[in-house]
Amino acid sequence: DLIGHVIDGKPDEARTLFFRYRRGQVVRKGIREGDLKLIENRESGVTEVLMYDLAADPGETTNLAPQRASDVQRLLGRIAAWEAEVQPPAHRRAPESTVKS
């Protein structure tokens, strides 16, 4: 219940947010951890990684990925671990119906 949280003026709880989007050849994955936001875009075999410090750059205008390779690798590792954890089981075909009319 957020009402009690807001009324009591409690500080926000730290949490990490993940997302994944796929449509055709386009795959977007991301993580928000603290003030850092990392997005991995893949389209037709080309991958682009973007990272922003949202506290310093709320408009996401400066890509920090080239300057902060260790943060990029750490966050990509967190995304990979999250995906392994939430990966649905392989699709299995439903058995043929045995009901006869």
C-alpha cells in the first residue's frame, strides 16, 4: 500500500528493475539499478549498448557505456542472470486428444 508509505514520508526502497522486449528482429533488454539505466538494443544482428546516470542526466542525452565498461559488464551480467531465472520452459506441444465421438 503506497498511501501509508507516502503519508509517513518513508524513503523509497532500493530495488532493481529489469525489462525485455522482442518484436521480430528487434530485442531490447534493460536494467535500472540505483541511478544507472542500461539498455541493450539488438536489431538484425547489430547490438548497441546505452547507459545513463539518471540522477545527473534525466533526459538520457549522454551515453556513458564507452567510459564505464566495468559497470556495463556488471549490469549485462545481472540481465543475463535475471533472464536465466525467468526464462519460461521450452514450449511443448499438447498431447493429441484421445476423445472419440
